Amino acid sequence: MNFEFTEEQLAVKQAARDFARQECLPGVIERDELQRFPKEQIYKLAELGFMGMMVKPEYGGSGMDTISYVLAMEEISKIDASVSVCVSVNNSLVCYGLQEYGSEEQKQKYLTPLAQGIKDGELYIGAFLLSEPEAGSDATSQRTTAEDKGDHYVLNGIKNWITNGNSASVYLVIAQTDPAKGHKGINAFIVEKNWPGVTVGAKENKLGIRGSDTHSISFQDVIVPKENRIGADGFGFKFAMKTLEGGRIGIASQALGIASGAYELALAYSKERKAFGQPIMNHQIIQFKLADMATKIEAARLFCLKAAWEKDQHLDYTLSGSMAKVFASETAMWTTTEAVQIHGGYGYVKEFHVERLMRDAKITQIYEGTSEIQRIVISRSILK
Ligand SMILES: Cc1cc2nc3c(=O)[nH]c(=O)nc-3n(C[C@H](O)[C@H](O)[C@H](O)COP(=O)(O)OP(=O)(O)OC[C@H]3O[C@@H](n4cnc5c(N)ncnc54)[C@H](O)[C@@H]3O)c2cc1C
């Protein structure tokens, strides 16, 4: 066992840290308030190779490992979780899904520009469309249909809560082709946003990650060529579940970053703020809060890195990915709440950043499988 990072991994961490502080921190409060998508930041991250981190260089990616991805996600999420969720969806769900399960033609046509994050000088990213108004945790109840018409499918339905919904050029859409076959009748498709019949709904007005653009997307008689189906007929549900397993490492790392960002702010504040004639860090109750934060964050970090390492070794990482996500997201919620507490009244106002981190933390317990669903995955795994 080796707990040391390589020079390359440390360089990626440093680059992400510098980027987050120099490019994401300015304007983060305003973007949150105005719900403004961080387009400029994502474009620059694409130029630096952060949008297709784990994609092979022959498909336009940076060819990095998942450990580097965890390190980068933590650093970006410390500053702006609206930026990091966009990075996570493009890397873990869209690019990973296409690299692992796409055809050679799909990789050439879609994966390569998506991994670069730029096409013809414009931002070119993807979104992952599984959830529906009536199908969230129970993803088998897909109501979006893809009728098989021989050489093409006809797509109809509505998808909800889609991250990158308006900014993405390419959607990976999960839909039911044969309801009689249940989840074995589900397929996954590559759909371009500008195809006839695709409509982007209004932007959701959210509690947190307000810069991230979350939209419903509807499909009305959208013609999808057969070559845009991912994998064999009926592979769509497995595609979604396998892809989300990798996604959990991204969201766990996002939660880790939100927690460690709040901890760093609370630690610094506790040294500056005086109460009863001394810095509040001298009060034991504050010290113990900080000690618990540091301990939980380190545990969350180890969970994320273990899941990432298992993925890189091509081992089964279902259990460690779910443990990482549930632990890191609960650590993020707890740590950010305590960070607000350590800041007292100042923690409740926007200028001090911790209230935003607290609002951003909540989503990590919900998307890409709620904490309850992670516990179901964990118990299935340990009780088998
Ligand atoms: C900001 C945001 C961004 C998102 N981005 C995307 C995206 O890009 N793509 C996408 O496809 N989806 C996305 N989602 C959707 C997200 O993945 C779902 O909201 C999530 O999976 C939960 O589904 P639901 O909202 O329908 O809740 P439900 O499934 O209705 O769950 C409601 C509650 O019941 C609990 N519950 C459900 N089933 C069980 C059970 N069997 N046992 C115990 N408890 C249970 C849940 O844990 C939850 O607490 C996003 C959501 C948000 C809010």
C-alpha cells in the first residue's frame, strides 16, 4: 500500500487549486446570486484539459487517472461547486459513458469534441438525462419512450433536473423502447440539442449550486438515428447504472471539496475572530469542532481515493463508491453547517462564503443517488 501521490497527480491538484482561486473565486458570490452559468470558467477548464480528464488522448482527452480527477474535483469544489458539477457530469457521466460503452464512430464523432470541451471555438459539453418527473430514485419507471422504427427511433417524453441542460450540445438520453421487457427494454441514446423536437425548459431556481444550469428537457417526435443508440438493444438501464457508479466518485469528491473549503474558512476565521478577549480558536468547543471536521474530511478523502484507485485498477468499486458518496456528502452537510456556526452571524451572510457552501452541500446528498439509495446499495453489497 502506498499513500503517496505521484508528481503528476500533485501537479494536477496544484493546477486545479490555482485555477479555482484565480478564475473561480472572483465573481462566485454574484454568479450564485444571479444563477449565472460559469461559462468562461468551464471554457478555460476545457482549454486546460479538465473536461475529459480520464479520456484517452486518442479521443481528445488528457489520459489522467481517477485519483487525479478526485484531487482536481476537491480543489475546484472548495471554491465553486457550480463549476465542479459541470466538470463532474462531463467527465464521469458523459465522457466515461461514451469511452466505455460507445461505438468507435460515436467516440470519433461525439466523445472527441466532448473530451476537449470545445468545438469550432465554442464550448461543447454534454448532459446525462435519466431523471423524469415521475422517475428519480426508481429509474426503472421511465416514461420517455423511444419507438423503434427500423433505421431510427422516435423519442417522446420529458426529463427533469438536467445539469448542463441548456449549456450542453449533446445529451445522453435514457428511454423505454419496450415496456413489456421492463428495465431490459430501456435504451440509451446520443441526442443533439439542436435537433428538431428538442426543447429546453425553464431554468430551475435552486437552493444551491445556483450557477449550474438545471433544466427540464422535452422531446417531441425526435428522430434519433439507430447508430446513436449506445450499446446493444436493451443495454440502456445497465449503461445508466454503470455510468452512475463512476459518477458517484465525482460527486463524493465534490462533497469532499465543499467540506474542506468550509473547514479551511472556519479554521482561518477561528484564528482571527476574538471573543472574551481571545481568538475563538482558544475555546475548546471550537477546537473540538475543528478536530471533528478535519477527521471526517480526511476519512471522506480516503474513501474517495480508495474508490478512485479501485476504478483505476479495474476492480469492482460499487461498494466503495457508494460508501464514499454517502459519507462525503453527509460530512459536507455537517461540516458546512458547523462552519456557519463558527462564523456566528457573519456565517449567515454571503460575503463569508460558508452559507453558500452549506446550501451547495445539500445537493450532494440527493443527486446521482440519494443517501437512502446509497445505503440500499451498501446493504445489498454487505448482505449478499
Ligand atoms: C440540482 C439537481 C441536479 C440534477 N442533475 C441531474 C442530471 O444531470 N441528470 C439526471 O438524470 N438527474 C439529475 N438530477 C435528479 C436527481 O438525480 C434526483 O432528484 C434524485 O435521483 C432523486 O430522485 P427524485 O428527486 O425523484 O426523488 P425520489 O426518488 O422521489 O425520492 C424522494 C425521497 O424518497 C427516498 N426514497 C426513494 N426510494 C426509496 C427507497 N427505495 N427506500 C428508501 N428511501 C427511498 C429518496 O431517498 C428521497 O429521500 C438532479 C437533481 C437536482 C436537484
